[in-house]
Amino acid sequence: MHAESARAEGFGSSASGVLYNPSRNVELENLLVLDEKARNRKASVLTRGSIDVLLQELNALEQVDEEALEQVDAELALLAAKNVEGQLSEFSESEEYEKLSDQKKRLLNDRADQASLQRRLKERKVTFGRLAAQGPAITYGAALFASLLSNTTMHPLDTIKVRKISLKQRKSNEISASMDRSVDESADEIREYEPTWDEIVGEDGFAGLYQGLFWNLCREGVPLALYLGLYENAKDVLLQMDVMKPHPILVYLIAGGFGEFFGSILRIPAEAVKNGTQVGMSVSEALESSVLSPSGRANIFKCWKTCLFRDIPFGGIQLAVFEYLKLLLVVAGIQALDPDAPITEALFGAVGGIVGAFCTTPVDVVITRMFNERRLNIAAGLSEDAVDTSPIDTARAVYADSGVPGFFVGAKERVLYWGPAISIFLTVYCRIRQYYLPDIDVPIL
């Protein structure tokens, strides 16, 4: 409820004097005057007169546009919000509170909830300001460390996904080359084939699932640090534009896609080598086939153009979901969860990773098959360029082999990989940046 409701219930007028200061807007100056008045009244026992001042201050808090505040003024507004919330909470436990009618108690409790919301909104503004003041070494360093940790933890699931796709692709080629089956029988056998656990892990057992770890870290280490650093920079620029301020989710999507575009340039060569080592090639063979030979580089460029349709949506979706859920928690005023708590960031990061990974699985299947195509041609005694398929041709082959479900081969492993991976990544990244938040000098009111 607003100040008019408070006045109707006998809590006093919302009018107050305003001291003009050209360095601040009228709403903030009004808030600071009321906050000083409330602090002076706090020296005595809390009374209904004190609550009148607090409700006036809360009304002033709601009038302040935190997006327009300079950092020091945002810090002052946050101190005022904490003061209002704390004193209203203290009054709700006093004898004076018990003397109020039930209607006035409900009104006061509603205003206490509004005070908590204002405190959260001002905290969000202050935190964003302090994060923006951090140097690039902390931003990129935190992203690099978080990336290395999350990808090392989740690498076996990525290997399982790659091997499942490769095994199904090999089976499809073997059955298609056989002359003993009709076309319909071949198609049915391809669709029904599912690799066994023994086929996936191979002779090396579980330890073999860590094949390609170094190249996976190369794929996600520096590129992911670049991605998140550019995302933060792009987000800060976009949020300063008047046309973008009302649309934060669009900002997160655009900024995430922008970061992923440049991150993918570094990621694709390492991904090609990683996929080769995960399905049995030596590092030298994978490098020669995917990077060093002219035909390999041409294939990487072809795959990179396709990867943009996977990585840009994935990068945008995961961060948009993560940021939106945190913002929703603040605006909804849900007190049980702190949007900046590690457990909340882990949960929302997992949701973002799961949604982004599942939505981009079909493109990931096409890319993985394109990388595997060269190795399978060599294994069959053909030139590695014997079949130069385009992404569309590869997608058609997937559909011909397995229909729509073929585009979701490895989806479970991809979701199980990226859900926890993004959860770990964003939680560690946010914890490191929160730990190194710079202090802001705030003048004493």
C-alpha cells in the first residue's frame, strides 16, 4: 500500500520538507532528510510518531529511481532502506504494535514487506555498481578459474555424449554399407540401436572417460573467460541505453550471444581435437586431421559457422535464465531465498544450463557428426574428404537414420553435463567476484 493508505489509517501525513542540493535529485534529497529524522527519533523509544516518519521515508524510498543514482547515492539509499526495514521489524515486536487494531497491523506488515523489497532493490543496484568498478583481471580471472573447475568435474559426461553420437554414426555407416538387409530393415536397426555401457567406456574403463580433458579445458577455459568478460561489458553498455533499460531479459540475451560469438572463435579448434581424442584418436592424429591439414581447417571453419547456431543461443539463454530468476526473486519479494546466496546461484545456474543445453542439442548433434565424419572416412579406407557434407546434409542424414529423436541423441548426457557445469561455474564465478567487491566510501549521514 502507499502513503495515502497509511495516512488514512492514522499513521500521519507523507508530506515533508525538501532541502535542495544540485548534486542530487529531489527524491533522494527528500529521502535523506527523512532518514536523518528517523535516526534522531530512534534515540528514544519507538512510538507511533516514529512510525509516521518511517512510513514517510518508505514512501520516499519508493519514489527514488535506483537506476538513476550515482554509486555513493545508491549506497546512501541502501543505508536508508536498511534503517526503515530494521525499525519497522523492531516496532512489530514492541508493545505499541500489540495495541494496534488488526487492520492497522495488516497495513504495517504490508509496508514492512515493501521496505524489504526496497532494501533488496537498493542492494542490487549497489552490488551492480561495485561489480562494475572491478578491474578486468578479477572478472576474467574469476571466469577462467570457475571454467577450469566446472569442466574438469563434468568432463566424463561430455565424453559419454560424444561417444554415444559417434557409435550411432558408425553403426549407421556399417548397416548402410551392408548388402544383406533391405532399406526398411536397415532403417529399423539403426533407429533401435543404443550403445552399451561397455561400448561407451571401452577397454580403459571409467578412467578412459577423461580422455581429451586437456583439450576440453582449452576449449572452455580461455573462451569461457572471454565469453563472460565480454558479456559483462556488453551488459553494462546496453543497460545504460534508455531504449534497453525496460528490457533486461533482452539485454542478457544479446550480451550473452555477443560474448559467445567471440568465445566460439577460440573454442572450435580445441573442440575438434577434443572430440577426436574422446573417440580413440591420438592427439597428433586429431591435430593433423582437424587443425594442421588444409582440409581440416576448412572443415573447422564450416563447423564454426554451424556452431554459431548452437553457442550464441546457448550463451544467451543460460545467462538470461540465471539473471531473470534472480531478478524475479527480488521483485516477487520472496524472503525465503536470498538471490545472492550460493545455494540460490547454484540452483538458478543449473536451471539456466539445463534449458540452454536442451534447446541447443539438435545443433550439437549435427556438429559432432560433422567432426566425426573425417575420422570415419579414414577408418573405412576412404579419403577424409570423400564425403563433403554441409550442415544441412548432415541434418538430413540424422533425420533419415533416426527421425526427430536422432537430433536428441546424447541430450540426457548434455543436460546432465551442462546443468551442474553451469551451476558450478556461475556459483564459483559469483563467489570470487563477491569476495573481491571494492569498498565504497560513504559519507556519514
